[in-house]
Amino acid sequence: MKSMIYQIGRVDKNMLELQRFKINGHMKTKLLSSFALKEYLRENGDDVKVVLVYPVSLPLNTAVQNANFNDRDFLERINDVICTGGSEYLQNTAEFFEKMPYSSESDDFFVVHSTGEYAGVQFDGKFNDIVFEIALDMMERYIAGEVERIYVDISSGLNIFVSAILEAVRFFSTWAGLRNWVDTAKRPEIRLAFSDPILGGVPKEYEIHQEKIEFKAFFTSPINKDDLDNIGKKIYELERQKKQKLKELLERFAIIFSAIKNNIPLAVYHFGFHSREEIGGVFEQLLADMRLRLYASYKESPGLEKTSYSKAILTLGFYAGLAEVLDFYGFKIYDRNKGVSMNEIKEKFNNDMKGDVKNKQSKGVYDLFDIKLNRVFLGSEISNLEKKLENAAQDAWQLIVRFFDSKDKIQTPDKRNFFAHSGLEGLITEIKKTRNELFVRYAEEFTDSNGGNQSIEKKIKTWLIEEV
């Protein structure tokens, strides 16, 4: 299994002292607990890497100036950073950390913001900056196929950074869960690792503990209708093209999610959805743009608006997950001349499917998302329609309302009626029979109470977004 261990890096007086770590009865003598865990996991067949997360303020720790390090070169470099106020260091932080004393045992690293004053240098980073920096690294490695399991080793302490790394892995896990509904085994496993407190003084053995932690992904929209205008403006205020593209994807997600949640299956065929590749392209561009803003300055916060960025990331992840589900079930936008078979709607939303995902029987869409009550309502609605439409004409589109008694008729399409009848509202839904099979589609226009023609697609879109 491909595993990644994240740990906060250290620069302190005891950082070069070897410690004895014990893991399931196996003794490892290492500088960091993550190195001990890495060696143990590799011996047990895992493909493991350690990624160290370095707060940018670490080399400005004046308490280290008097440390008795064997590595004199490292101490001189720290003194140089402190004496110069970090002026050169902050221009290229990677150069300093590439030469850390334990860099040979780590596989990678990255530098995150700090907050507070160190050696006279003021850092104004925010907690959310650090969370985003860590979460972005996890997401990018996951997309690249490097991650199946993540260990978050919190043994090294450092207050705000432990909280940030835990919040980052929670956010990452939720995003990854929303991306993977067809094959839930693709959701990465998350483990917490920590050693007994390392207090210094008398040499001792420190047990490394592991706990599996789970963050559930629920079929709940990360956004509401108001977010569709606000998110793009707050992320891409001055970049019109990117703002419009992001809004387009968020809006289509809202429509498709609402259609599934509110039991309006025909709308999925009518509106269609973006490809997983197109969604992924917009998402990766968003991450790249976030990186540019986050790393423009280590001394100052870029002021990323947490709510907007979080909602955009989770929604695009969820949309990619929806697209995968709809692809798996073979959904395509319907040909208006043909419509979509009522039998197909029943099969894909309500019945067991023949598809196979890692030898597991795949259920209909409503079972997959655990919204089984929709099955009952949809089944009842379709059954009632089939009885009413037994005498429908062959190959002739007719509004469903024509098959109901006049006392049941209303004059204009009604939102409440639309949702109550699984989206098969009589004044906007057309039906025809071909070789004794019923097909449905949405009509193009309806006549409003003032005698004007209104777009049915626009009306349905409005209703669905209002109920996302």
C-alpha cells in the first residue's frame, strides 16, 4: 500500500539526539518518530514516504544559537538566518531545509506559514493558511496516485501546527470521500500516530501508538443557491473567464445534485453533466491559483476567504464523484426526439444493476447514495403513470396532463406539484409510446397566466437550484 507520513519538522536544542522508539515490539533508533514508523512499515511491505512540514519561522529560533550541535555547518546556517533577520532565507526557504541534518531520511518537505514574532521578524500567517497548505499537498499527491493511506504523526507537538495538520487531514478526507462513491476503497485510509511524550534527560524507550480515524462523507451539498454567485466573485474577483467557468460547474453540480436528492431523475437526462476530466482541470487550476496566492509571501497572509475556497474545493470534488457515478451507470443527455425510456429510469435509479465494482454488486443510484426513500416515491409515481398512460398514442408526444381528469388539472406548472410527482409534472412533461414502451421528455415552453410563453428548462433549473 502507498502510504504517506506527515510530521511537523523541528528545530530545537534536542533535535539531533537519537531516540529509541518501540512499535509493536520492534525497536527503532531514530531522530524522529516518523522515521521509525517509516522503517517499520517498509519492513512490513508498505511503500512509505515521510513528508516533513516545516513552519517558516523554525530557523529563527534564538534558543538554538547556543546549542551544542555536532553539525557545525547547520548551526552556522541558523546563526546566519538570525543575524540577517531572515532576509535571504525568506527569498528561498527550500534551500535552507534541503540541508537539514535529517533530510537524508525524509522523502520530501514543504514550508508553511507561521504566526508571531521570531528573532525580531514578524509573521502574520493565519491558521487557515496552514490548513490549506497542508491539505493542498495531500490532494495533489492523491491526484498523482501517490497516496492510499495517510499517517499524521503528531509526536513533535508545536501547538497551532498540530491543530492545523489534523484539520487539514479531516478536510482532505472529506474531499476524497466525496470524490469516490462507486468504489469506496479509493477513499484513503487515515491514521493518527503519536509517541509517548519525549521529555529528554534519562534515555528511555518511547512507544509509538496508531489509531485509525474516519471522517464520513454524506450526500449533502457543500453549497446553497446563494453560493453560486458569491464563491466565484470571492475567489476570482478580477478574472472573469475563470470566475464564469467555476460558476458554470458549481451551478451544474447544484442542478444534478438537487435532481438526485429531490427525486427528479428526468432532469439528470435533460441537463447532463460535465466530464470528470473537465471538472478535474478546473479543480487543478484552482489549486494552482491558491498556491500562487499562498506562497506570494511567507511574512504575510494572502487572506484567502476560508468559506468560499473550502466550499469550492469540496463541491468540485463532489461533482467529480457524481460524474463518475453517472458515467458508471451509463447516463447520457437524452436526444429530445427520442426522450428517455421509463424502464431505463426505473432500472438506473431503483433496481439492482449488473455492474461490478471489485466483485461487489452495484445497486441503483438511490441505493448507492443511501437515499432509499426516493425509490419508494419514484416507483409509486411511475406505476401510477403507467396505468394512466396505457392508451397513449404510438409515436406521438403528448403532455401528461392530457391523460388526467379535468378536476386534477392546474393552469400553470407548479413547483410543489413538480417535486411531489418526481419531476414528472403534467404541464411540462411529455410522453409517447413506442412499441409499447413509454418514453418521457420535458417540453420546451409553457403558457403562463398572462398568456406569455416561458422556458420550461429555465423554470426547472430555478426550482432545482432553490432546493439544492
